[in-house]
Amino acid sequence: TSTETLSHPSRSGGTYYIDLNGASDVLGNYTLTVQIVPDATPPNLSLRLGLGRPTINQTTVGVEVFADDDLSGVKEMAFSADGAAFGSWQALAQTSSWTFPPGDGEKTLWAKVRNGVGLESAPASASIVLDTVAPPITDVAPPQGARVAGLRPTFTVRFGEAIDPASWSRYGVIVQAASGALVTGRYSYDPTGQLGTFVPDADLVAGAPYIVTVGPVTDLAGNQV
């Protein structure tokens, strides 16, 4: 005496089987209804390069394709270096890679996708900056060979471009006694002035020489100073 319904959309058709089991031997009626819906809507597409980083230091970059279609599904993708001439269609992959030509500066990649009935999306693009030049140091304090007052002097390094703050906090500047013993301290970084600062945790020895070295600091693209 009950009525059950089941709806199963299929984008590509095929053969399907339904197993009906009743709680009693009472016979019921089964009706199959098929509706064919034309797909007239192209898929949607967006791109992301380098996991969303603003800069890279390698010509080959990771590409993420975000595409969806409301009915036929997204099947293929194609890339272009200029937004006009696209390469051959290939199976859709959410992650892939692309190699830009050498030369620092902004790089742009275009892509388009098509769905199961051949409708193409509008081209989408994403850009990233290729930077292969190491970050310059524009100023250090105290300067080479200087004498400083106070037993916990502040050491600073100013860079000519933005750096990765995490690379500064991991031994951005290394202070050592003449014996080679490492001086521990507190690191801070001011992105506005691109200035890294280091202050020793304990008093230095008055009159003793110390060796100060800039550590493995990198810019946002990953180039080491």
C-alpha cells in the first residue's frame, strides 16, 4: 500500500539494474520514466598558478584547473601561451604543470575546457611573476668592523625587496663569538621597510670580537640572498 520513488541522473547513459525486494508476497507495480534533458550551458572555469603564490623562481609552474558543468560534466582542457592559439585537447586534470619561456617578469597562462557534449567554456587566465634574481642587501648595521656600545646591540639587515619572513626567523642573521659559539636571540621583520632585526638573548662580552653573517634568507619567489 506504499509508494516508493527513486531518481538517478545519468550524464552518459548506460545499462542500470534495480533489485526490488518486498516485505511480503504482495505484488506491486513498477514504472520506469526516462527524461532526456539537452545541455545548452557551457562549463565554468578558473585557474590558479603556483598554489596561489605571487612569484616563482622556476619556469615550470604548477597549474590548478577549477571547472564545473551543470549537466554533461567537464571532459577535456586545452592551454594557450597567448590566449589565441590553444594546444590540443587533453583529458581534464585538476592539477598539471606548464613551462613558461625564460625571462623574468609577469607570465600569463590561458585555458579553456569543454563538456561531454562539446560545449566550450570561455577562456580563463591566471598570471604569476617569474623572479630569478637574488634579493639585494642595501644596508647592514652595525657596519663591518664597527664598535658598538651596550652589551646587547641590535643587528639589522635591510633588503632591496620583500623577503619571506619565515626565512628571516630561521637564522636570518647569524651572530657568533670568535670561538664559533652561536649567539641566540630574538628575530623580527618589518615588511614595510623590508628590515630584519636581531637582538641577543644574553649580554655579549665587552671588548670581544663577533662574527655576523646573513643567513639563508630568500625572497618571496625562493631566491636566496
